[in-house]
Amino acid sequence: MKTFTVFGFRRAWCAVLLGWACVSPAFAETDLPAPKVHFYGLVDVWGGAQKFPGGNSESLISDGGMSTSYWGVGASEQLAEGYKAVVTLEGFFRPTDGAYGRFDGDTFLSRSAYAGIESPYGSLYIGRVTTPLFISTILFNPFVDSYGFSPMIKQTYLGVGSYPSYATDQGVAGDSGWSNALQYQSPEFHGLKGNVTYASGNSSEHHGAKKVAAQLMYAHGAFAATGVYQYINYNGQPGDLGQIVPGWTSQSVAQLGASYDWKVVKLFAQYMHTHNQANQGHWNVNTGQVGVSVPAGKGSVLASYAYSNDSGGMGQTRRTWSLGYDYPFTKYVDAYAAYMNDKISDQSGGYTVGVGLRVKF
């Protein structure tokens, strides 16, 4: 990671600082360090074969097997003792063909794009931010943020409205990042910290359009736990839920997660209840996940199983399990091999198998 100095950064924060002047200590000119900017990212490429439920098999060279490739630029400037202004700009890309975004039509800075203030009383960010639900989902399953091989990610974020190759009304709408958002993160207190996020629809035609989330996380020693609640009534733009499922108006999600690390094995567990409201009624989805990470040589064996049951909607069940091995060459480079089996009731089974390389910078 390279760090270099950027001058003139203070002027970019004038508007933000004016809003904080009445609640923050006086920011007199001092000999504080100059602002710093750093560039970072991750590249993940893999090859193998894949078949979506109800679809056909295909061989492929792809990206984002264990982690979605991205780049980022972060900047910070100390304002006073304990106070810091920050900027984060992050975008996804596909290294196998050089395209930006996770898919065609994705925004340029779809991972994060925000400015904020960090203080002893917590942090406040404005812009496009990562949702608390996504953070809880990735931290409490052994495959973390793998859209290729994590059963919990598959059943949470690759369900309703994600892939036209299989029909389902399971899954979470609203993406892993929210635009037009205001997010507050509390300071840590004896291992406990909280997060509240609000995203506006910014629409004169849909005054009630919004997304709201609240999260508590606790970590102490070998034990960690989370609880998060999320409510949305639009996906990418106000009024669009009905385009995904006819008559769909809102969605509420509650998720609990826990992990315990015995060193010889780390256990993960999650439970999620999703309530979907539509003009013609409602339907619920209950999802559970259990997983383990076991040290083996220099690397780790990863295993996870997730199950979802749909009541009141399409009446589906979904069973997904994965087995993989991750081998770190260094702190920044690792290789992996994994297999995932994915089955939705009344559709032919799906699978993903492959080997890949992940490089951080």
C-alpha cells in the first residue's frame, strides 16, 4: 500500500465542517499532519464450470470466485485531536475482460462513495455505503463475501431479482450498498458497537421511498455475534419492487449470527427471517446457515450449508452446500479450490466448481 501527500484537501471539506462547527471543538490552524491518500484493491480470477438451478452447464474463465474484484482510493485529514475527515471511493471491476462494475449497467463507484467525519463519539458518513446486513452476512459464514461459493451469500443476495436463469421469490432486495445514504457508526464499548443507516429515495413522486437498517455487533476473545434489522420499499429506484415480483411493495429482514473460534476449528451460525409485503398478500422466507473453518497445513478447509424455506409465496425450499480449501502464499496472495451444490425445489440442481487466485494490493 502506497501513501503520498495531497495538498489543498482542506478546501474540499469546508461545507462538511460548517455543519459540524456547532457540535465540534474549534478547529484552529495547527501543525497537524498533511492529508494522506492511499490506493488499494483486490483482484480475484478463477476458472471452472457452473450451472445455475434449472439452467445448463458451462465452462468458464471468470472473476470474483472468492471475492469481488475492486479498487479503492481513501483520503483522510486530521481536523483536531480525535477528529478526522475521510473520503472513500471504491468501484468493482471484472479483470477477465477489463469491464467496470459487477455486471453490465452497474455504477462506476458501486462499492462505496462517501465522505464523513470520524470522532470519539462515532463516525458519520454520507453517500453510497455498505449495508449493515451485508457486513453481518459476510462475517458469520466461512466463505465470507464469496458470490461464487458461499451458500449464505447465494441465498441472501443471489435470489429474487438477481438471476433470470431460475425462478424464485427468495432472497434480499436492495443490493449490498445503498446510495443517497446517511450512516452512523458508534464507537466500540467493551466489544459492543452499533450502526444505523438511512437511505432516501430522492423522489418527488414517491415521498415514502426509503431504506432503513440498524445493527449491533459484539466481539470479545473467541466469541462474536451480530443482530441486524433492515427495511426497504424499493430496490434500485423508488417503485421498482413491483417490477421484480408483481405487486411487491416492501421487505423486512432480521438476521442473527454468531461464531466461536476454538483455534482447531471455527464455528459459524446464522438465522434470517425475511418478510415480504405485496398488494395481494405477503410471504415469508426463513434461512439458516452453519459452517466451519478448519486449519489444514498452512491453509484452511471451509465448509458451509444453508437452507431456506418459503411460506406463502412460491412455496420453495433451497438447499446449498459448499466445500473448499484456501491456501495463503503470503499476506496478500492466496489460492483456492471449491465446490458448491445448489438445489431449489422443482428445478434441476445447480453447481459451481473451480480453482482461483486472489491478490490484494
